[in-house]
Amino acid sequence: MTDIFEYNPSIDFEKHIFWQYNNAPAINSLVNSKQNWINENQVVFWQDWIGNVLNIATANDFGLAIWGALLGIPRNYIVNGTNTALSREQYRKVILARLKLIHMRGTVPEINALLKFLFSEYGKAYVIDNYDMTMTYRFNFNLTPLQIAVLQTVTLLPRPAGVQVTIVALDNKVFGFDGSGEPFDQARFANYLNL
């Protein structure tokens, strides 16, 4: 979101003094005191507001709470009967993912980019279009109970209209054989498919 309009809250009162009043000490004193007040109060306030609230990448807890309220994303979830809160960075990531979801068309490459943004630190996650009005979200790792609670509460995984969605979460313990008589190696299989 680097194409957002840059707001500059500073005001230069001295450039608005008519040339004939440049040497008037009383007017210059008033203008300087007004300029100092604006710099100390208004400019600092708006710079803090932009950095702590409007810019999601640098927002503090208050700013993230505002974004969460606007997007309908709670910070606390019930996990195994316990009230669990997302950390600041987890909450920021969920908010950014929700904004990405709002602006996407729902194509497979866009969904895969969203999954990579959300889950790249945990393992591979991707979507498969089955070409029969169904799609499968595949997670090559076990989702944590907190991740499951977030996905059940907040709409983060897009589903095109009329398409049935299946979610498959895997761990590294896959049963089977790979044809050589050796146990199936999921990592080698994933490399084979270039996933």
C-alpha cells in the first residue's frame, strides 16, 4: 500500500505574511508563536496518528483495535476452553490478510499468494482447483488450535460463489510407500511436484 496519498500536516504561516509586514515585529511575533504552537501540537498529533493508527504496518495496539473493529476481526478467541489473544504481529497479519482478501478477485494465484503471506513460516499451504466446482485448501502442516479458531471465525480463505471448499491439513507423518519399498517421504514428494 505504498500508493496511499502522503499527508503533510505542517503549515508555514511565515510565507503568508505580506511583504510590507516583513519588518513588523508584533505581527512576526504573533505569526512565530502561532507557527510554534502548530508545530508542537497539530503536526506532532497528525504524525503520531498516521504512524500509530492509519498505517497498519506501524500501528500500535490502539490502531490495530480500530482496524479490527472496522473489519470485524476479533483479537481474542476461545481455544480449548481458554480465552486466547493474538499477539500484536499475529493480529496485524490477520488484518492485512483480510484487507488483501477484500481487494482480490479470488483466482488461484492470488489465493496462493495470500496463503503464502499467512502461513509461509509454518510450512507450505496452497489451494487446488479441482475443476469440478470444488477447491481444496491444503496445508502441509498441522494447524494450531488458535489458527483453526481464527479461520473458523474470520473469513480469510476465499471461496468463489457456488464452489465447495475442502480443507486438508497434513503433518509430516504420512502413511504409505513410494514404490521403492521405503516409507513415503512427503518432503521428497513435494520437491518432485515443485511445490
